[in-house]
Amino acid sequence: MNEKLKVGIIGCGGIAFQKHLPSLSKFTDKVSLVAFCDVVRESAEKALKEFGQSDSTIYEDYTELLKDETIDVVHVCTPNVSHAEISIAALEAGKHVMCEKPMAINSAEAKAMVEAAKRTGKKLTIGYQNRFRNDSSALYEACEKGDLGEVYLAKAHAIRRRGVPTWGVFMDKEKQGGGPLIDIGTHALDLTLWMMDNYKPKSVVGSVFHKLKDKSEGNIFGPWNQEEFKVEDSAFGYIKMENGATIMLEASWALNMINTKEAQVTLCGTEAGAEMFGDAWAGKGHVTFNSTKYGQFTETKTSSEGGVAYFDGESLSAGELEAKQWIDAILEDKEPLVKPEQAYVVTKILEAIYESAETGKTIEF
């Protein structure tokens, strides 16, 4: 395929401007941003002005965008509640779909997305860009080579001390399906399952807290509106896998804890352990591997330098590497790194944590 892929963006809000639009714009030799859709027309106009071209089109209704048969790829960057509806419609309209995380607000919708991709033969991936960080790649390679042995215990970290997002619809349970668990816990869990190559959960016990909604002092994004804070401020899950392995998931936007970690993983295996440290979100994370050697405890630390060198010597961020891999998967007809079946299991587990917290019961799969 020599022609450029024609891409439409549905949802021109924060994540589109922070990740999707600048990342796709790195690869103008392979893609053209031809359509921008948002229910707020000014947002679509802003996206077109900054990232579009003279003949790009603006839409306020995504169904109109999907009628354009020349569009090859759609990126879904809307609130969580509409992820499934728009992604399925786009797949059925013959488009390949990159849907922002989380895949959907419940497992039934996520499953319907997987089935739509199979039915239409179109590619579907989910925006878990943290897999593309340097530290993630190093840890994944170690796991794949068996350096850690059998990984039987893991911790999935998504902890902020006071980092409640005060813009958009993040605090709206109806539109988002939840708070930090579904927002940042989803990244940590995706990384953990991927490292362990284990997608067979057996049971889940969860706790969800609404304790700090009236304590916005020190929030890095400024004080929030207490009346609008309809989601949890923290959530925790204890996940047992079919093979006996155990994962502890912690997610918070607000928690009185000093040692915070976000989209990071701790793994304990029979041969060695590994833990992620540093500012991973800023591309400055590293992994420390631990084992015993020559009768001594040993620790080996990877570099925390960010970015991967591209062919022109320029280093790419995780979001840019995600876009490149996705584009190449379409052009070369390969599987994307983030498979929808994997994202479905993440959604299933998150849903079970919420359900367990609500019912007080262990959720069995």
C-alpha cells in the first residue's frame, strides 16, 4: 500500500491533543489527518487548525464521519461511556480502530468490541501506550526470556497522592464508569498481565473508597468541585489467577501515601524479581532487577533515559512509538501489540473489583 492512511479523529479533547494528534503528526509520510469530530465544534476546529490540512473535514456527529468511505482508520478519544458504541460502528463501517483506554465501561461492551473486530476483519487496538516505554520493554524482554522464572506474585501500581483530574468528565461516573481504577489502574493492570503473559483470572476481591472527596488541598491540578466528585478516590483489588499466581492492584487519585507509583509494576519470580521506579509517566522510569548470585544479594538497574532512537536519530515518546507500531500493523497487515482480547480481560477484572466492592463478595470467573 503506497497511499497514505486516511485517519479520522472522534473526540478532540485532552487525550487527542496530548497524545493522538501530535503522535500521528510525526508520521506524515504514512498518514493524513483528514477528519475531526467533536460534539463541541470549536474543539474540532482547533484540532483541524493545529493538525489538519486545507481539505480536512469537521463533524459534530461521528455517524456522519463514518459515512466517508475514503477514511481508513478512526481513533476514538471520547468519554469512556461511548467507546464501545463508536468503535463497533466504526469497525462495521470498514475502518480500523484505535480506541483510547479503557476499552469500555463494562465487560459486555468490551466483548462486543472484540466480536465486531472478528466479524468485520478490521484491526482493533486499545491505547495502552505504557507498554512502549523503555523500562516496560526491558522488563517485558526479561519476562519473555524467563529471567524471572515463574512469576507468581505481582503488584500493579497506580497511586497518586493528590492528582485528581479536574477537567473534562473524569469525576462523572455516568460518563466514565468509575474513577482512578478505570482511569489509571487500567494501565497498571494491562502492564502486569502483559509482563506475566497471564490472561486467566480465577477470582477477584475488591475494595473501593470515597474518603477524600472533600480534601482537595494540594491537588496538583487545583481544587476540585466536591459536588461533581461522583467516583471513587481509591480502589484496590486482590486477583487470583487460574495457575495460582496473585496480583495486587492499587489505584488512587488521592491517597495519604508518600511512595507513589503510576503505571508501574513489581514482579516476584522463582529466579529473580523486578520493580519499576522513577518518573515513568515522563519517560524517565527504570527497572531494578533483584536476585542472589555468588552467595550475595544482587541488584541490577536499567537506564532511565527516555525515548527510543528512530531512523533519523530522533527519539520517540511512548505515545509516538504506539502510533508508529499501530500504523505499521495496518500497512503491513500485522497484529497490533495491544490485542483487543487482552484489553477485554483487563476490563473484566476492573469490573469485578467494582462488583466485589459493591456486593462484599468474592467474584469468581
